[in-house]
Amino acid sequence: MTQEKMRKVISASVAAATLLLVILLGFLVYQGIRGAVLDKRIAKLETEIAVLEEQLETGEKDVAFYESEAYLKWAIEELKALKGQR
């Protein structure tokens, strides 16, 4: 190989390696950003799940209260009072 051909091959190799390095670094940055976004989304969903679970527990307590005998007695008294006001 002549000196000129060798220089062209080396230049092409350096350009290809540089392009590959830039692509790989871009991919790593993309993966880092994507991971951070997914972590935020997971944290937000876990918070929402906790809120919904708390509401579910409260709802079960509310249902138990509304089905209780004390609530029924109170509701009957309120109904009698409302009918008495007419």
C-alpha cells in the first residue's frame, strides 16, 4: 500500500470510530433520561396507589358505618324529624 492509501484508510477508520462513539454516547444519554422519567412515573403511580388504597379502606369503614344499627337508628330519627316538620 502506498502512503496515500494508508492515510485514507486511517482517516476513514478514525471517522467511523468517532461516529460510533457519538452514537453510543447518544444512546447512553437517552437511556439515562428514559430511566429517570420512568422512575418519576413509577413513584407517582405508587403514590396514587397508596391514596387509592387508603380511600378503599376508608370506604369500607364508611360502608360498615352506614350498615350499622346506630346509623339506621339515627337515620330513622332524622326521617321522623323531617316528617314532623312538614
